[in-house]
Amino acid sequence: MISEKEFEVLSAIEISKEKLSQREISRETGYSVGTVNSTLMTLSENKLIENSVITQKGLDELSPYRVKRIIFIAAGFGSRLVPITLNTPKPLIRIKGQRIIDTMIDAALEVGIEDIIIVRGYLSEQFDSLLYKYPMIKFVENPSYNEGNNISSAMCVRYMIDNTYICEADLLLKNKSLIKKYQYRSNYCGVKCDVTDDWCLSVSKNRITGVSVGGTNGYRMLGISYWNQKDGKHLSDCIEKAYQMPGGKERYWDSVPLTIFSDDFDLGLRECKFEDFDEIDTYNELVKLDPSYKVM
């Protein structure tokens, strides 16, 4: 098993279409040039790279970390965007001609993730329009989408969470590199912020140590998480247990690994920036991004 540093350097080399310098690898991974240099020496000694190019042995080492699937939670109503969502599910709203969910699907396809699953509920038939552009999409129906919170959507796909991204379907992604071809460990994306009234992750040494609704000096949780094979299989059991608890149907699915069964998971933090995405929660935010929605 390769170390996390070896993984980061090796995957950067594999993903790049051109041979990278040590300084370029440093920028890609966030490691110092010295750390990159020593890691390259180890990878070369172990015959995972040769002349700064990944070998077949290197590809085999990366194989267990290849992302297999992406799941979108897209069954909800989007009440804060009424009246727009009265006729259109929030993920299908167009911003300057492009559907919100398309930005995420395109990012997944760009890195070779073709197992794409959308959990749908509200106005579910409208999602069929995606098939013209993305015929590989598979839909999972959530018949209970209006009876509780989004844990009901997680219940519908709980047996599919291995080497898998779970994503909110209403993120307008501007930085496609947030969806990566390889992932080393289970993690959540988060944005460093001084204060937030959203879900706030407490982090120590790139490990999530706690979560709260609202907080300071933490990371605002972004709706992109990744689950490796081991954690994904355990998460499926935890989701079912939480759902069966009193009041379980009213929970957000993220509370399962972050709160209810937090001791069962060692989750990393993948830092991103506010510039990487747009989150549209209100009509005013929608108009700001696309003035065509402004009522004259």
C-alpha cells in the first residue's frame, strides 16, 4: 500500500497529459519541492515511475483508489427558490443556458466516471431530459422524498456507496478539478471561513474532528463527499440504523457519519475555495448569477 504522499504525487503524474516538473507537482499537490523530490525517488526505487512517467506497476498501485461512481441527491423540492421550482427541479434550473447539474456531470465524465446515478423524487420525470445529453445516467426513485429529509434518498442508494462520490445536485461547479479521478481516503470538501451559519466542520491536521450548524474558524461544508470501499460499505449499515431510529426520517444524511456514528469514521478534509463553485439558495442569488430571471 502506498502512502498518502506517494499517492498524491503518483496520481498527479498519471492525470497530467504532459511530463511535470518537480515544481509543477509541488503546485498540484501542495507539498514542498523537497518533499516531492524525496517522494519521486521512492516511487522510482519502487518502479512505480520511470523517467518521471508512470509505469504499469504504478497504474496497478493506483487502481484501488480509482473513483467508481458518482451519486447525486436530487429528490428535494427547493422551497427557497419558489416560484422557480414550482415547475422545475432545482438541479435542472438553467444559469445562462446551462443546467446546474450539468456542471457536475461534465466534471465527472471528464475524469472518466461514467457510472452516474441520480436519486430523484420531486417532478422526477423532468430529469429524463438529461438522457439526451447523458445517456449513461441511471435514475433511482425516492418515493419518500416529501415525507422527511434527504436521508430517505441516501437509503435508496445505501448499497452503492463504495469508491463513490455523494454530491448535492444543486452546486454550480466552476472548478472541475474538485471531481478527481482518484481519491486516497474518505473525505468532505470544505471552505475555510471565519464564520458561517451553514454546516461547519472542525478540522485538525486535515482530519474532521466535529461538526456544528454554524461556527467560527472552521470549514463550511460543501456538498461533495467521497467514500472509499471500506467506509462506504459501513456507511450503508449506519444509514439504515439511523433511519430506523426515532425521528430518523427527519435527519440529513450527512449527520450519520458526522454526528450519529462519527466515532466509526476517520474522515479527511479536502480544502476548496468559494471561487470553485456557486451555491444558489435564494431567488436573489439566482438573479445575481443570471439577471434574465429578474421580474421587470
